[in-house]
Amino acid sequence: MDMDEKIVSSEMQPVSAELVIAKGIVQNLPEIIGAIKEIYTLNKKEQLSGRVLQSQLDELNINKENFKVLVESLTELSKSEDTDAETKAMYRDMIKTLFEIFTTNMRSSQDISNYLKGF
């Protein structure tokens, strides 16, 4: 048998699907490993981002509760009969300022939320 006959006869042998798959995996192993690393990295970043967002949401909820208590307390103080007009005006200004701060923070939070919805 000469060289050409050996090449032809080896090409004609049936190849199993498992062998083709194994060969494809071995040939593409660097790309497969790279993709797995990238998926792992993205997953870790997503988990970290989720924890950061949850922390921010928790902080917003705490701030919201603090805001509520503070506004209620200032409102009660401003309604007190023992409080002079100047102090009542100061309490109302404080409440107004708190609402402005809270509204600004809520808008910022909403902007972040809207941005993240894109992902």
C-alpha cells in the first residue's frame, strides 16, 4: 500500500460523534475557558452590584423612616401652643428644607433606577 492509499483509507473511516465533539472541545478549549472566566467575572460583578443596590435601598428606607419621624416631630412642635411664632416659622422652614432634600434624593434614586432598568 503506498502513501496515497493510506491517506484515503484513513479518511474513509467512520468517525463517531463523540470523537468529533471531543476534538472540537480540545481545539476550542482556550475560547471556552475564556468565556467561562468572563461569565464568572460578570456574575461576580452582578452579585456585587446587587449587594450595593440593596444596601442603597436599605439606606433609602431608613432615611425615609427617619424623614417621616423628623417631619412628624417638627410638625407637632410647630403646632405647640407653647412655641413662639419665630420658632414655629423656623420649624416650618426646616420641614420645607427636609422635603426639598428628600425630593432631590428621591429624584436621584429614580434616575439611578431608570438607568439600571436599561440593563
